[in-house]
Amino acid sequence: MFLEAQFGADNITPIATPKLSQQAILAPASPSTTKEESEEEDDENELEALQRAEIERLHKVGIPVPGVEIKVDKMVAKVWLEDLEVECANRVFGDRVRAVVERAVEITAPLWQ
């Protein structure tokens, strides 16, 4: 609600694909320079399985979507809801989004204690 109030509801969209750590991506199979099509399909299936498992884990802890994406003009920021990490190529816009997220946490944190 804080992000919608600051940036507009039309500029906020949920992120459906979870962010996976590089370790989780590389653990099932090591990369090969000469992959066949079946190996590539296996890698895609493993990635989809990892993403499904991550979505299920997030749902179990009460997080409905992995994150939200905020677009204003050509600037894009992603807020990952589990750790409230903000990713943004534009430093100033990223700082603005971070400030809104931090303020929202300050205001709502007492409600959860």
C-alpha cells in the first residue's frame, strides 16, 4: 500500500518468478560448453522445479508473491518481499524506493510485535 501510494497502483506489478541464488542454480548440474538439446531441457526442468519449490516455501511463510516491480518512466526497481531487498539500476530511484520500504517497515513493525 505504501508503494502504491508513493508510485501509483498502475506502476506496481507482482513478480511471479522467484529470485534464486546462484548456488541453487548451479548445484543440480555443472555448466557444460557442449550441451545437447535433452541436457538443456533437463536444465530448464530443474530450474522450473527449483522455482516451484521456492514459491511453495515463500507461501508457507506467508509471502504471496516473491516480489513487486515498480516502473516509473524508464526506471525499474524490484523489491523482494522476503528480505525487502531493493534492486535498481538507477541509484537515485533505488534509494527512493528503499526509503519508502524502510518507512513502511518502521510504521508496521510495532503491529507485529
